[in-house]
Amino acid sequence: MPPSRPGPALGPRPPREPVARLSAVTGLLDRMSTARHLATLEQLCVRPFLDEGPVRSASDGTAGPGFHLALLAASQAPAGERDTAAEEFGALRESLAVVLEQRWGPAGHVSLWSAFVRAEEARIAGTGQVVEEPWRTLSASVPDVLLWRRADRWIALGTAERETEQPVRLLALATAVDPP
């Protein structure tokens, strides 16, 4: 196993909001879906990364050199209920984090806002710092992540809510690339 690299400066995790309700819009927190999400996250901890080649997409996620991005859940909420769906997916992320923290220890909290701004500056004006994949793509839709270091990779959990033309989604990322 390669020596552990120093990680990014992780901010303290914000206080948890109670997972008090989930509406019929998403119906996310049943035991079967939670178990399925946890199994996916455990697979991300051991699945080999692609060494090179193009990014590959499938219905359940994307893989590229040094990363796997998994779709854990996607909202079926109508456009008018997007804010409610975003709250519920945030609650789902928090509920998974409770279990993951029992298994893996405390999560760090990382804002992806500055990565998003830098990537947009580079895209629009050709200025700014380059943000490496998969963080560039993730920051376009996810404002912040909960982050754990597992052996040779980072595991991130985020709610994709920035892209209004896409459904709200819960995403999990495994990557060898250090966070921005």
C-alpha cells in the first residue's frame, strides 16, 4: 500500500439535522435501499480504478482514470417539488453518513464551491486553475461533500442539486485524486 498522502484541509462537519420526515415524493429511507446504498459504497472502496482511457458511463454511474462515480438515488419529484426533494436527499445523505461514521470514523465536510468557480473561469475565460477530474464534474452539480479517507482512495457522498435541468441525485465518489 502506498504511503498515505496528506489530505485537504477538512472543515468541521456541520451539525446534523434530524431525519424527521420523508414524503411520498421520494420514499428513500427504507432498510432495503439503505442496505443497497451501503453495499455500493463498500464496493467503491475496493473496485479497481481504470488506469487510462476514456470516461465510461452506465446507468448506475461513471468511471474514468482514477475514479468511480456512482448514482445511489435519483428523485422522481415533479419540478415544483424540487426543493423538497433536495431536502429529502440531504436527509438521506445524513442518514447514510451516520452509519458510515460508525464504520469508518468521522467524515470531513468539503465545500466544492471554489472548485466550481475555478472550473467555470477556466471554461469561460480560459483563466483560473485547472480542477482535476472527477472533482471538476462533481463540483458542477454538488455544492459540498462528506468525505472519508479509505486506504488508497477518497470516498465522497454528495447531493447533486445545482443543475436544475437534472433530477436531484445522491452520488457517491471513490477517487485516488485528492480533493481540491
